[in-house]
Amino acid sequence: MVSDIKTAGIVGVGSLDPSKTNSNKADSEKLGKDFGDLLKTKVTDAKAVIANSGLANKIEGVKFSQHALERMSTRGISFKPEEMLKLNDAIEKAAQKGSRESLVLMGDSALIVSIKNKTVVTAMDREAMKENVFTNIDSTVIL
């Protein structure tokens, strides 16, 4: 089995030889506790950075409908925090121009957004956009 992994070009981390594994229960419990503590610390630190930078309110400004969340999940669409900030800014600009329903093109994604509610109504990837007609929009924002 090890030779199959090597021939497939996959490099493993650690040893696959059972005689070389550490079976000490105390060590594995300590490792698990250390990892859990480290994870909690990192999550707490990240939340503090967001709260102190003022990003929390901006990121929370954009909402996603249940339909949009389902589409994003099935189509593998996700956004980084900086993309969420850009989306929020795009919604603010569209609102200033009097838009009500907007098509927001961001990277390989297209979002239909209710500007009044600051809610993403649906989301599409590049494949779902092909040969599609977007109706009931009054503006388009390209990011």
C-alpha cells in the first residue's frame, strides 16, 4: 500500500509503519488538548481583530437568503472577508444611485441583490451564468 502511494506521487505526512506510531494515550490526549486550546486562541484572536478593525459591522451588513445560501453551497461559491467588504461597498454604491435590484458580478460569481434589504437573493457560478437571462434588475455592478 505504501508503494501505491509513492507511485501515485502522493507524499504522506508521518509514518505509515504501525511500529513507529506513538500509542501513548497520555501524549495523544495532551496533543488533542493543546490543539483545542490553540484553535480557541486563534478563533478568539481573529474575532478580536475583526471587532477592533470595524469590519464586523460592514460584513454583517450583507445578508444571504436561504435560497442564495443553498445555491452557493451546491455551486461551491464562497467569499473571503475582503470580498464581503467589496460586496457591501457595491451595495452601498448601488443604493446611492437609487437601485432596487442589482446584478453584482464578482470574480466568477453573479449575485442578484435586493439593495433595499441588503440581501443576496441568489448566486450563480460562471457555468450557471451561461446563456442565462437576468430579469427584474435595474442595475449591474462589476467588481
